[in-house]
Amino acid sequence: MTRPGFVLKVDERTPDLLTLSGSRVQLQRFPTGTRVLYPPDAMPSSDPVPLIDASLATPVDAIPFPAQLRPGMKLTVVIGNVHPVQPRMRFDIRRSIVERVLEQAARAGVDDVALVIAAGLSPRWAAKDVVAALGDRVAASFLPDGLIHSHDVTSPELLEIARVAGESVLVDPRIAESDLVVVVDVCHGRRGGCVLATGATDIATINRIAGFTGSTAAVGEVSRAIKDAVNVFAISAVLGQPFLRQPLNFLNEREWEWRLPEQLAFAAARQLVELLPIQGSHRLYAAPRADYAVLDVVAGSPEAVVSQASEVWQAANAVFVPSADTVITSVWGSSIDPGDPIGSPISAAHHALVDRVGNHGASPLVRDGGVVIAFHPLSRLFSNRLQSPSADFFDKILPQTRDGREIHERFESRALDEDWDLTLYRDHHAPHPLAVFHSWYAIQEVASRLSEVIWVGGSRESAAVLGHRAASTLADGLELAGELGGAGSITYLHGPGRATGECQ
């Protein structure tokens, strides 16, 4: 049984605490009285098959999965990847789920089966991604015959399946024509809605429900419309915290519990990055993989699965803490941009404000008008192939305006006409060009409630482009926060894991 998360109140006996900034790791002294929110302990993964079988046999608000299968039916398995897990899973739980679904389908005599990767605006999968996630067995059985494909939100072959508020909802043809659609996904944070709505529909639908004018209610409406048109059975694995092995094993432990192996690993990581900034960072952080304990597997109707999986995740990761005047967070590059040990400024801002500070319950972790302080260098680093739209957004749009409505009205349509960026999405496994727009809208939604965002160790030029401030040290950042109405009560979100702060 994993130890739950807790809040440590810093006093004179508290040791220096770990902070992550891009690829840098260091120990930092925090002011007395700071509340440090530790997530639950990370645990290695274990055999998930018993949980999977139990969920398929006793689903929520649905008849057992085997009873839904019959010979001659058309079965489609949809693998959700709208919000990829970072760091990546060492063993992908979706492989076990898909294998069990396919085995039961084979026993029932179902031979018309295909797989669809529903990633929405995230990168489409290449064959190597299918092998890495679903394993050689599934890849060898389905890839050679073209029975696995990654959904294209821009495809002209998408079919209308419903209308919501007078607007067409288009989906992947294989999904529209199926007798049963099984949605396989993972729950690793506070995100709701069936993956079919934001992962397997057309770009216009995704933009309406998840873009500037989007809302949770809109996602729910589209999810229900799809469910009314197609028989959908959902299954979701609820993940624990990332468990990292050597040379990053020190990230799993609380500082006062570091033994000699963790102390040596931390010292080696710090020295390697300091002495060989680029080479050391890539060697340590470019593609780390983590184990994730499977807390539960929930199957049944899409609405019930989304709701129950979210409840399980929140119950396992909730830590009660008062709302603070200032919230401090690390931003670890390996948690935001795949293959990039540092991470781009926009991805860093999204991780800090949306995934970390915005990942809370009914009450915010930081009070309205408070301050967020984040550790990250904000280096202007964008992959030419994977992040071309993000680089253009940062260099050409943000210097003109940071207002979400103006960006939505002036620049979105241009992004949809950028042939090269769309080619990168369709054929070269890059995010859709609208992905960065959606990221920015979410960033601004959180930032609009704050008086300031301050980046410790961040580039002043990059911070200015984001509309934020930069400080050289945490002490400088806290002094600036105090001048802007922050400081006061302080909460530090510790480590690379993700807890949900439930405010008392």
C-alpha cells in the first residue's frame, strides 16, 4: 500500500528541498512556514490482468463485456492518447487491456476487428509507437493488414454521426460503422470527457468544444451524442505516480529519506548537467520511462467510467492544503515535451499553470490575485519538426497580442491554412497546429486570476513574451511576489509527480 501524500510545514529543522528546472536539479532552502505538498509515494507497476478481467466482467452501468460480443459483428478498439502520459510508461497498461479485449473477442468468434488511435490534436502514431505501446503481438497481428490507423482530425473521409447545437459532429469512418466501439484510455489527472469527443472527431468539433469557446459541458454534449449514435463500451486504467529507476531514483524519495544510492544519484545528475549541459541533459532526461502503479481499472458506460475513474484518481491523490497567496512549482522538462530534456517556454507555462497549479478541486490552490513562481529556464528551444507552430506562435503572435479572444479571431484561421504545419501533423507525427492555441487559452484562463507569474532562473526575454516576470533566485522571486500582493502564505508543489490539492 502506497503512502498517501501529505503537507510538510517548513521549520528550522527542514533540509533543503529538491527543485527541478528544465534539466537542472538542485536543493533549495525554502522560507520557514512554507507548506510543501508531497504527492503520494510512487510505486512500481504490478500485474494488472486481474483488475482488467474483473472490470470487463462487472462493468459500471453496462452489461458484461463478453455478453456484448457475437460472431459477425464489427468491433473497433479505440486507444485514447489525447493527453499523453509523461514521463512515458515503461510498460503501457493499454497493451494488457487491448490484449484481453482481443482475446475475449476471439473466443466469441468476432473476426472483424480494427484498432484506431485517437490522439486528437496530439501527434499521430507511427508504427514504432504502436509497437512501443501495444507490443509486438498486437502490432504483428494488425499492422501488416492495415487494421491499425491513427485518426486524422483533418481527413475528408470523416462521417457525420450526429449534430449538436446545429453543428455536424464527424468521426472516424471505422467508428461510425462499428457495431461496438471499445474505448481504452488511462486516467492520470483531472481531465473529463470521453476520448471519442476530443480524440476521434473532426477539427471543427474539437475546436468548438476544447478551444477558446469550449467547455466541459460542450465536451459532455458531444460525448453523449456519439454514444447515442454508436454502441460504446469504455475501459480506463487509473495510474499512480511515476516511479523512476536509476539514475533518477532519487526523485521517488523524500529528501530526509535519501540513502547513499539516492544521494549519489542526485550528485551525479547535478554534476553531469552542470559539466555537460546539452549532452548531460539528453543522456539523463531525453526519454525517461517510468513505472506507474495501476490503482484501479474501471469499465462500463463512457459517462460512468470517466466519472468513477476521476473519483478514484482524486481520492488516491488528494492532499488537503489551505489556499495560498503564493504557489511555487518546479517544471521538469521530461514531464512536458517528449524527447526534449528542457522543454519549450509555452509547454513550461502550460505545465506550471494548467497541469500543476490548475490541477485542483473546487477551490484554487492559489487565491485570486495571488502569485505563481515556477522554476524553469524558459530557453527559446523549439523542435523544428515537432514544434514549428509553437515557435511561430511564440515569435509572431504573442509579441502582437496575448489576448485569447483576439488570437482566436485573428490567427486561428491562418493556422488552419498552413500547409507545411498540417503536413507535419498528417505525415510526420507532429501536433496539430491548433494544439498550441488551445494550450495558450488554458494558460491564460489560469493566469487571468493571478496578479503575476514569476520564473526563477528564466530568460527575461521569454518571460516578457509570455507576459510574465523573471527572477534570478527564489529569494528575488518571493520579494517581487510580495510587492505584487503575493508572498504571504506559500505552498510549494514538490517533485515531478502530480497530486491534487484539495483546499480546506
